[in-house]
Amino acid sequence: MDGDIGQPATAARVAETALSRFGSIDVLVNNAGIFFNRPFTDYTAEDFRSLVSTNLAGFLYVTQLVVKQMLAQKTGGSVVTITAALARNPIRGVPAAVPMMTKGGLETVTRQLAMEYAKDGIRVNAVAPGVVETPLHRDTPRDVMESLSPMGRPSTVNDITDAVLYLTDAATVTGQTLYIDGGAHFGRW
């Protein structure tokens, strides 16, 4: 579905379309997001607005609607949000402080919502990828991508998808952030 997820009307269309097509909303994957890096002092007001609109407002609008629907259904549900390993584990040479403000916020709200809706059977988790082989990195040299993980290889889209599918099915997992970054989040290599 096309649209600016940072607009409440787009989020409403997404929720309405899912409900009319499937009859209920049982899973939400918050995958809409943008990322670009530059030195902290070079981010503009427009850069900040774009990051907040897509990464935070988009999350807020669609997640509110979906949680309301899940509460009305009284059957629980699963919300999985894509964050970023960089939010917890900055890497020198990857200046991304401003986008990581938004991604770090998503990691925090994941824990908050998991606690708020646990008794309703709504599980809220996050997946935090490191470097992933996508068109976003088409101009990134392979050796640079490999250097960003202790395992020496970037993740694939399938690696991320597998993590999301696990969290949508894991009946007693909530409030967790699953790092898919080859171990980059827990140490220095």
C-alpha cells in the first residue's frame, strides 16, 4: 500500500485494509523506516523531521490502531518492530546519532508496551539488525560490510525475516529485542 506512514490517514488505511482483507489483525510488523548517516552537526531540521515522521510517528499511528483492534478482538496478538543494532552499539566511523535517536526510542517503547499489554495477551518485541545485504548497501564495499560483524558476514533479508517470524509465533516472548547482527551488539572485535 502506497503512502506516507508518518501521516495518520495512511496508518488508518493500512489498518482498515488489513481488517477488511483478513477479518482481524493478529500481527503487526513495523518495518517502515529510513536511515542515513552523516556527522551529528550536519543533520538538518528537514532530516530530523523525516526521521521522526517515518520512524516514530509511523510507528505510533499504526501501532495505536492495531493495538486498539487487538484489544477489541480479545484474542491477543503480536507486534514486532524493526529497530537497529546501532542504537545500542554505536560503531566509530558510522555517524548515525540522529537516526539512532529514533531507533533507540523504538527499542524503549517495545519494552513499555510489552508490559502495558502483557495481561491482554499482546506481545511486543523488536528485531535489531546490524548490516544487512539490501539495495541500501549496494555501493558499500563487501569488505566494509564484513568488517561490521564479528562473524565476518552481513545478515540477509531471510535472516531478518526468520527472526520476525520467530517473534510472531513465540507465545511467551515479550519485551525482547532480538539482535541479528552477527554478534556485534555484545562486544568489540
